[in-house]
Amino acid sequence: MSQQVIVEVSGLEKTYKKESFEVQVLQGIDLEIHSGEYVALMGPSGSGKSTLLNLLAGIDKPTAGKIVVGGSDMSKLSDSKLARWRHRHIGFIFQFYNLLPVLTAFENVELPLTLTRLSKAKRRQKVETALQVVGLADRMDHYPRQLSGGQEQRVAIARSIVTDPALLLADEPTGDLDSESAGEILDLLQQLNEDFGKTIVMVTHDPGAARRAKRLVRLEKGLLVGAEAA
Amino acid sequence: MLKLIWRNLLRNKTRTFLTLASVGLALFILTFLGAVLDAMESAQGSSDSRVVVRHAVSLTFQLPEAYEKRLKTVDHVEGVTILNWFGGTYKDQRPENFFPRFGAEPETLFDVFPEYRVGEEQQRAFEADRSGFIAGKSLAEKQGWELGDVITIKGDIYPLDLELTLRGIFEQPDALAQEKQIFFHRRYVEEAMSNPGIVGTYWLKLDSPEHVPAVVKTVEAMYESSAAPVRAETEEAFALSFLEMMGNIRLLFSSIGLAIVISILFITANTMAMAARDRVREVAVLRTLGFQRGQVTTLVLAESLLVGVLGAVIGAAGASGLIGFAAKAAEGFFPALSAMQPTPGMLGLSLFIGLSIGFVSGVFPAWSAARIDIVEGLRKVA
């Protein structure tokens, strides 16, 4: 494992306001993730796992504290710079895949590349490579409705890696899948970590999934209660 | 981006079809009404150097025929003729048998309307026969009339039937609507009515258009204090005021058009808002992938603009087709509309209105979509 710190979280707090109530979801989180790590975030519902992941992805703003990812202090980025930063550095894998139903597997994977200046040929090459990595090169012209849940999630993973981001964030990537498909997705994530050196942070409820990671971080009521080798 | 916009448009085909149909229908009606109005306003074939004199109160009031002599003496007036609307019924009330019928003065008609081209022999035959009439070429062809044919016009305003013999056929290729009327001797009606000596309208031919204002002023002043005061105006103004007897048609048509466009605007805006609401989660995904707010705005707004433009194209194309068909069909019962045609200006206006509907309908959903909270958006159930 490389010792270069890719994610540095310090004193991170997040409070949501709901009408007159304030809910403190994260309470002073300090965390470091090194390049090439595969970290599983575990904890009961409402412990703040997904909130932490969203903050790392730059799709939510912390109430207090600091998040530095790949050397960028995210609290200092404007909305448009943050969008550009997400595009360059983050690959996000959702629990419910979130493919666009009107686009084919190929077009869904190509979507992040349409924000670049790459030529059409270059885009095609990258999309085909990503789909080959996830084992779906033969399904590139299929629409999401023509794919199984496991295949949809593999397309979503291809979409998340097609821009070659430094950090992959996965929010319960096997939460909506049967055990066989879940196993395939976990194999794929492990392959991405071990063979391609991707740094992965995965939120999961499943202890079996968490065991695939190299490090397990536990959260409870917004507090980091333990970090251990998986 | 373009692919995504197009696919989103086709995502809910029923909704898209109904929205396109609504916009298309609105612009179809608007384009068609515009063509009707333009045709009515332009079908008069008006001349800049003619002045129409009529009763100051209304066209339904008539003037003494004694005015004719004095009108001839006004400076810059080269000719004066009389036209009296007869009305009546030819054969039956079916629209194809309706055409304008005027009592005229054969000796002066062609001096004041030199654009009506008729052979000299036919003109003389018309002048010589008190029960003769001349008809426009288009009308004669449509009715299958030939020289010497006798027709009967049953009176309605005037309590008498006219038996008329076709003595001439005139042409006016520059204003085909004018070829769909007939002229007969006004003296024929006068005599049958025991010579009441009344006139509907005097038509003055001036030596130059620049003298119109002076002649109008002079003529109106001449009869200002008489029992039958007059209103003098250009032929074009007369044609418009004649149309306005049916009400302010332009205002009426514009109001109808505006009401339709506003209704459709609400429908389209509602549809676009629904479409944007349905896709909150997808917008959140796009934002997570790195799409900027402006790009999301463009996606939603472009879809809305596309609906507006496609609707406009469908509406304008449909109206263009119908205009041609309606112009042909109107030849019989409403000659003025037979000159109806889609103009580039009218089609351009439809496109502009379609774009405006698309823009106004899409701007708020686009603005809202760009400002969604990504985390909240991702929680929305698809």
C-alpha cells in the first residue's frame, strides 16, 4: 500500500436543519485514506456513512471541518470548480446504479467523457476499454431495461472508471443485488483496487462485503468508533 | 448532449405528442387567422389615387345623386363613378353562388377603374344594354357563363328581381378577388324603384395620389352642413372600414390568437415542469458526474425549445396546407379569401411564437433543475 495520503478529513461536522430541529449527523470526524487503499465504511443506519461519502464526493458541504482530496481543499472550491473537480477526480457508484434509461450502456459510460474535449474515436476507445474491464463489451448497445441488476451495476462501475479518477466512492454498491451478482460486483471492485490500483471507499451494511476491503472504518451516531484491518 | 435532449424528448411519447399537438394546433390557428386577415385586407386591390365618398354616418345611409355633378368640379378629380351594393341572391343561398353585385355607371366605370380590362366591343355592348352586366373572368369561368347568357338575381335589400344579360367579361389579374364580382346598370334599379335618386358610394379618380388629402378635405367640407354629410377616404381606408363593420376583426383575431397562445403556454409550461420533476434524480446524477449548472439548464431548456419549434413547424406546415385548400374552397362564397396564402412573415412569426412558448415554458424548470440539491435529488425515488 502506498503511503501517499489521498483523502484527509479533519474536524468534519455536518448538521442538517429540519424545520426547527438540528440533526448533527457527523461530529468531528478525523480520517486519512492512502492512495491504493480499499476502505469499507460500516455502521448502523443513520450513523453518517453516506453523508461522509457524499462529503468526500463533493456533492454535499460540511458544516465545519476540512476535507482535502488529492491536494484540493474542497471547502474552498466554488460550485462550478467543484463540479469540474468531481468530474476529474471522483468516480461514484450508487446503490441503485442510476443509469440514464434513455441511453444505451455505451452512451451511459460515455456520458462523463462528453464533458471533455476528447475526439469521438478516443471516447469510443475509452468506453470500450471500461466496458471490457467490467465484462460487458458485448452489451454496449443494450439499454438499462435490457440488462440485469448486476449488469446495470457493472455498467455504472464502467461509467465511474472511464475518466480514470483517483478515487472511487461506492454507496452500498451491492445493496440492491442478489448474492451472486453482489459477489461479482465485489470481485470487480477488488480487481479495480488490486490490478488497477484504484483507491476505493465503500459504504456497506454487509460484513461479507466489508471483509473484501483492506480497512474497515466504523461509524456510530456520527462518530468514528474504530478503524481496523479488514 | 444533443442525443440526450432528443432521447429525453422521446422518452414519454404520449406526453410529447400531446404537447406538440397543442403547440402545433395553437400556431396552426394563429397562422391561419393571420392569413385570413391579410387576405381580407389586401384583396381590395386598392389604388392610391382613388377616393371613396360615402355618408358620414354609415354605409347603410345613402347620398343624393345630385352630389355627382359637384364632385366632378373639385380640383384634381379626373373622374367620378357610382357603385351601389345590390346584394340579392343568385340561384340559391349556397356559398358557391355568392358574389358581390354592384349597380354601376357603365359610362364612367372604366374611367375610374382603368385596371379592369375589357374588350372595347364588349364595353360598348354593356353600355348599350340597360339590362346588361359584366362579370369578372374568374367568376364567369366558375359559373360557366358565356356572353349572351341571362341570369336572375333575386332582390333582398331591394324588392325587385333583376334579369341580366352578360355583355362583357373583364380581367383584373393583379387582384383576382376583384374578378369575382359583377357590375350592372344602376339605372335599371333606379327606374324599377321609381328613380329615388340615391347613391351608395361615389368613387373619385384623382390626377395624383399626392392630392388625396386636399381632395378629402375639400369634399368633406363641401357637405359638412348638408342633410347628408359625407366621409371621404382612400380606397384602402374604405376597405378596412368596411371590414370593421363586422367589428374590429384584427383586434378580434389577435385576441383569439393571444388567448390560444397563453393557454398553450400554460399547458406546455406544466408539461415541462412535470418532465423536469420526473428527472430530478437523473439531474442529480448528472451533477454528480460533473455536469455544471449551466449544462443542466441547457439540457432542460433545449428540450423545451425543441418542443416549441417542432410545434411551430407542425402548426405552420399544417396551416400552409389548409390555407391553399381553403383559398380554393373560398372562391365561391368569400372571394376575398381566395387570395389567401402563407407569407414568409407569417411563418416567421409562428416560429418566433413557438420559440417563445418553448423558452417561457422551459426557463423556470431549467432554472429549478440546475439548482437542485444533489443529495436530495439522489434520494428521489425514480
